[in-house]
Amino acid sequence: MSDTPLIVDVITIFPSMLDGFLKESMLALAVKRGAVQFRVVNLRDFTYDVHRTTDARPYGGGPGMVMKPEPIFEAVESVLTPESDVILMTPQGRRFSQPIAEELSARKHLIFVCGHYEGVDERVREHLATQEISIGDYVLTNGVLPATVVIDAVVRLLPGTLGAEGATLDESFAENGGLEYPQYTRPSEYRGMQVPEVLRSGHHAEIGEWRKEMAERRTQERRPDLLERKEN
């Protein structure tokens, strides 16, 4: 485990959405083990009017509201360091994937900017964000939910987080680029459904071959695009 934890800042106008997420399960354990440090930044703390306004109508007209640049710039600058990676969560960003999760897990400081309403002022995208990430081709009500997906995928890769070394090596989308093989546990028979005999044999070479074959078959059936991408 690294002597210095990954620092993750999340900038949002809805900080309470993160309360349960960051304090449960693997993420809470990662904090306890010193792998990561979370800080939630309330964007409204960087507003100066009585209504703590963070949005305004778009120039040129149109529906909805747009997040103002001033609070976002000041919020990011309050935690910014030379090692910071400022990530804007937006449907227009590059599609999130396991390789991106691995890339981010090697960083020292991640700042997630969570947009809301119709998005953020373009100046944030052009002059503040170092990268933009999308978790899929759909639109959500705010950027906190996508940020939590990315955070979970990144933090579980940090050394010591999952406890066992190599725990993430054979997962779907890992180094081999395909889907993971089927997993079974006790009991060996349930309602007439049996665990494959090879997994109960104790023959590690045969188990390895079976897992490889099943992973390739599952990938071919469910995500052939992954095999095509690997070949290219």
C-alpha cells in the first residue's frame, strides 16, 4: 500500500448525496486502511449572494439553467495542487472503461466536478477541467451519480483496498479485455443445480483451462465487440 493515500475531492451542490456512499462497504474500508481520503466540497460555499446561487439562464436563450463558472473555479482552486486531475462528469466526455479506472487509480489527487441542470459554463470545460468523463450514452439529473461510479471503480483498484493481492486481475474488462468466467461457491448442489465437476476436482491446470474457455465463450456470446477490439 502507498504511504500517501489517493485524495478524492467531489464538488457538488448536493453533498448529502454522498453521505452513505462514502461511509459504507469497500470505500469505508479503503479509508480505514489509508488507501484513500475523501473530501466533499459544497459548491454553494463559494457563492456570495443571499440565495447562494450556482446557476443562471443560458446566453442566447433556451430551456433550463446552466452552472455558473465563478463558484466552480473558486471551489476547484480551493483544493487544487500541481498533482490534481480535474474531472468534469458530462455525457459529452470520453466513455468510462476499466483502462481509464486503472489510469486514474495511479493518480495522486482527483477532483470531480459534478454538473447539474443543463450542464456547466463552457469556460469550465475549456480552461479548468483536465479531462471529461461519461459513464454511458444517457443523461442523468446530476453529476454525483456518475462520479460515484467512477470513484468506486477506481478505489477498488488501490493496493490493499480489497485485501487480497490479485483480487482484481481476472475480472471482466481486466488485462485480458474480455468478460470474467462463471463463479460458484458452496453448496455444490442447490435445488438440483450442480457446480461444474471440474471446479470440485482440485486440478488447478484443468480449472484454469475451463475458466479460460468459459470466459472466451461468454465474451463471444455477450460482448463480441470486446474480442474485435482486442484483435485490433
